[in-house]
Amino acid sequence: MSKKPKSRGLGRGLSALMADVSADDLTGSQGAADSKRPDFLIPIEKLAANPDQPRRSFDATDLEDLANSIREKGIIQPLIVRETDPGAYEIVAGERRWRAAQLAQLHEVPVLVREFTDVEVLEVAIIENIQRADLNPVDEAAGYRQLMDRFGHTQEKLSEAMGKSRSHIANLMRLLNLPTDVLDMLRDGRLSAGHARALVTVDNPSVLAARVVAGGLSVRATEALVKKQSEPRKKTTPKPSDKDADTKALEADLSANLTMNVDINHKPGQQSGSITLHYKTLDQLDALVQILGT
């Protein structure tokens, strides 16, 4: 494996990496054969995806559209790679183009070989996705989390390097506290980042997320729903205490003697109350009338 240089830190950015690519280089597979630099063309099977690539999903329709463009015009912008073993390369930036090139049945792709540390590879992958492929909020937040957990970077440092406000990064990373099912809704576009931010603070985000999706609720309506859920519930009138043992015993005796259910409601602390007799048939009612009439 090639020796990796000491980390130069975050913040170099994709534009800096691409600054040394001339107009001739950017013609990629479009140019004449004698204008191509052999070291810039690598067989497609010699390339491997970055296992730490922040983007986890690639839209099939978008890939097919890109493949059609590649068939017609070739790969305009070279992929950025690093050598992992002699003749083997890992993609630093351009996995989407690599996948589309396979669909277009290209045998080789134009690349720029660079030496990067692990942290720089992850940084460039995040920057490329954020700036060029509209990385979904979940994968973007996961990329930031990788930089913080694996390499010890702070939100302030990420803010400076990525050109994003600290509040933007903090709000995105809070979304990772949501349950997996809600993150899936966010990742595939059924929920927006605005919906998800509103759901972060509730106790039952999965239930509310399902209601939001099913009802097609707007972000404002979702915020109102969350607010309503968070309001303290009105105190309910306490239920009367259970009947004492003597009352229950008297109900049982009367029920046995009358062969029907008897319900005694005695008001606590008072002398009054009520008795309710429950008959199931007209014969029981006739028998009760005879008893009371004697």
C-alpha cells in the first residue's frame, strides 16, 4: 500500500483538489486517443468504492440518466482516486460516475490519482456529495458524525471546513437521534428535514411520523401537531374510590336472593345513595314486581 502523507487537516475542499485539472484533462474519454494521458485512464474493474462513503443510496433513474449522458459524451470530469495496493484504487470522489460508467459498459474511466489520508478521503467524499449530488439529510449528518467520532473534529471545525453554519450542522446531527423507521422516511423523501426537526423532541416520533406521511401534513401542520402533543393534558376528574367490603358483600347477598345483579351506589360520607337492579328477562322483572308488591 502506498505511504499516506501526514494529514493536512480539514478544509482543502473539492475545488482545491480540482484546481490543477486543465481543460484538456477534463475532456476525459472525449478526446482523441493520442491526447489521453495513459496514467489518467484506469480499467473500471481496478476501482473500488470507498467503504466510508457517506452516500448510501443512489437513485436508479438518476444513474440511468447519467449513464445515457456518458454513452453520448463520455465522462467529462475525472474521478479522484487513491492507490490502495499496486494496481488497485479506491474512489475518493466520483462513485456515482463510476456506477453510471458500469451501466454504460465503459471499460476504463479517466482518473486523477492522489495521496490522501483517511480523514481527507472522508472529507472530500462529504464535500462532493453535499455540493454536487444533494446528499439527503440523514447521510449528510452521518458523514459529519463520522468526522467527529472517528477523527475528533468539533462542530466549529466542520463549520469552517464545509462552509456550513454551526447551527446547520448541529440541527442535522440531532436528526440522528430519531428512530430508524423515521430516518428511512427522511432518507427516501417521504419526510423533509423540517418535518424531522419538529419530531426530534417528541416521545413518540414513529407514531407522529406515520400520521404526517399518511396525512401529507406540511411542516407547519406537523409543528402544530407536535405542540398539541406536548401540551400538558387537562386533569381528569378522579374516579370514585372502590366500594368497601361491606357494600360489596351486601350487593352479593341481594344478587343471590333476587337472582339478578344488584348495584349499590352509596355516597361517601352521606346517608343517601341508590340501588340499581338489573334484570335480564321479563320473567325476572315479573318476579321482582311480585316481591316488591307483597
